[in-house]
Amino acid sequence: MIWRIASLSIALGLTALADDWPHFLGPKTDSHSAETGLDLDFTEEDLEPAWTYERGKGHTGPVIAGEYLVFIHQLDEKEEIVCLNPDTGEARWKHSYATVVNQNFGIFDEPFGPPVIDPETGTVFTHGNDGDLKALKLEDGEVIWEKNLDKDYGVPPTFFGRGSGPLVHGDLLIVHNGTNDACVVAFDKKTGAEKWKSPHAWNGSYASPVIGKVNGEDRIFVFAGGKTRPPHGGLLCVDPKDGKINDAYTWRTSNPTSVNAASPVPCGENRVFISEDYGLGGVMIQYDENFKARTAWKAGDFGCQFQTPIYHDGVIYGFGGTGGLMVAYDVTYGNLLWSETFLRLTIQHNDRKLPVNLGRASMIYVQDSFICLGESGTLLRLDLSAHSRPSVLSKAQPFYAPESWAPPAIANGRLYLMQNEMGRKLICYDLRKK
């Protein structure tokens, strides 16, 4: 089964470009969608769900390819992988298995690692809380192959169980496993056979690996760092051909309760931005001709706990800290272009005007604007540029629910949001122009 970006004829003779969302950061793991033909002029009154699906605990968003939508959640003491029809919300299949719900700081809200779909083979891959790595047929949920990484490689030191999503690259499925002898492991995506492993002392984090370019070659960027005393971690630059680690750039605060959880953001060739929110903030890393890293610039106020920033047209945008401070930095020189707190912005919800606090918000780019989901359910469409502060083009409060941290997903004319508290559910909105 192969899904591609496709031209869809819709009402009144208009043509729209539809796009899948097979990775939680989009088709190219950069939080961008090529979709067009969307009605993004939503208001506080007219944003009505096409369907909703009640779900369990967890902080991962859905992934979508063609006629299949998949997410993973926790029900009692089981993890469950669910496949829905993305048009109707009807369940196609489910696959569940036991998990140990025993975590730190009184938090019982796993899983954290998002699934990924491989459109080439019609397979969905998941990396569960206890190391259950599964390859399932997208069509019917049949198990193609499965492993338990805790048993095969040992248990990595983590705060809340495993939480890094797998990455498909060519014929490989790449996993941030997080043990010293196998920090990163690549498997044959069709058979599950190990192809290589990368030993390193930095342990498993909650950031998912991404692919970028260094000196014209593909490299895997892994933002590592687990539960250790003293804490250690940082960015690994890994050659996907053989697992060789070209360089390891240290970026971890001395706070032993800190985590590295926001995924790396490639910002053009040879540059990668990483961020944490426990004291260091963000840093732009530059690689030289020998694949060695150096500091290009630092931004102490650009500290992302787990919300991954977005790079677009020479600027990196995101939310620093937990208070909803949006910042824009010039990628080349590290100049702060502007910052915005949205302090005067209000939004209507249940006959009340609420002050907006976006908190640890996430953004995606589609159809010449940015869709932003605040951590309590505020939905904004923003016009962002290097030259002026954000302009709010559309706003709505589809729900009010704390800790709604999963980034939004958009696929084939539909927007998908995860409501995390006060009635956990996956919500679909049809944005196709009528």
C-alpha cells in the first residue's frame, strides 16, 4: 500500500491538495503540511466536530495515512493501539497488551511515544512504555513482528517509562533505545532484524529522533538524556548507514529531575536547534566539514520542555517555558526578532470570555499560516514573520482541558486534536471548503 500527496476534486470544481500525516511531526518531520483548499477562517462559534472518539490516558497524537488513523493510549493496565477510519471515527481494529503502570512524581499518564506509519509497506510501528516494539499491518492490525526492548537490551533509566517515538528511514526503523550498549538501534523495518546499534552512555529521553542533512548526507539526530545522577545528555549525530556516532554535543542541565523531551529541529543543512526547559534553554548547533558540532548561538529564554519548535523561512518559532511566551529567533545569527505573551487576547468559551494562556503550546504550518494549539485547548491561526509580531487570523476554544500537549495533526482536509483531561477524547474537524 502506498499513499501519496494527491489532488482531490471537491465541490464547485475546486481542486485541493491533500496530504497524509504519517509522523507526529508531519510528512517530513518538520511540522509542515502541503495541504491546500482548507477553510481556516474558523470562529469561536462555528468550529464544530465532525466526530469524537473517547480515549484513555497518554500524551501522543494520531498519525494518518490514507484511510487509516492510528493512536496509542493507556486503558487501566494495558496499552492499546487503535486504528480508526479518519473520515468517520469508526474503529477498524485494536491491539492491546499489558503494561506496568508504575512511574515517578505521582504521574500515571503514559504512553508518551507516538506511533509512526510507513506508507511504503502499509505498516504502523509503536514503541511502548515498557519497551514493546511492534510492527502491525495498517490494514487489519495483524502483528508482522514484535520485540520487547527491555528484555533484549536491558531497561533504560527513565522517569515515566519509555517515551521516544520510532523513526522510519529508508529500509530502517530507528529507535532511541536508551541503554549504554544500545543507545540507538536500527531494525529492518520489514523483518525486525537488528541492522546496527550505537553504544553511548547517554540514556533514553522523551525526544523522538529526526533526520536532517549534514554536508549533503543524511544524519539521525537523537536528543538523549535519561534519569541519572549526575544527569547527562545532549545531541547525538548518527550515520544511518552503520550507526556510527559522528559527534555528541552536551546539552543537559545539572537538575537531576530534568528531561530532554523536545525533538531536534534541523534548520537547513548543517544546523540543528535543540531545547530544554530546566535552566539552559535553547542552542543552535553548527556542524563542520568533519561532522563535528560547535555552538552557533544560545537562547536562554527559548526553553522548551517538550513542545517542539518549528523552523520556517530562516526563522525558528516556539514557546519558551510554561507561561505561553512565544519567541522568534533568526536562525543565522541568533537574534531575538520578537516575543509575544498574548496577554490581552481573550476567547469566548461557554458564554464566558477567558484570558488566553497558551502555556506549552504546539504549532504546525499549513496553507501559508500557523495552526497553534495551546495546552488548555485554545486554537489559533497565526500569521508569523520575521518582521512583525504575531497576527491572530482565527481563534476558537474547542475545549478547555489542561495538559492537552499532543501536537495537532492535519491530513486530507481534516484537523485532529487530542483533549487530555475533563473527558479525554480525539476530536476531528472537517476543514475542507464547502
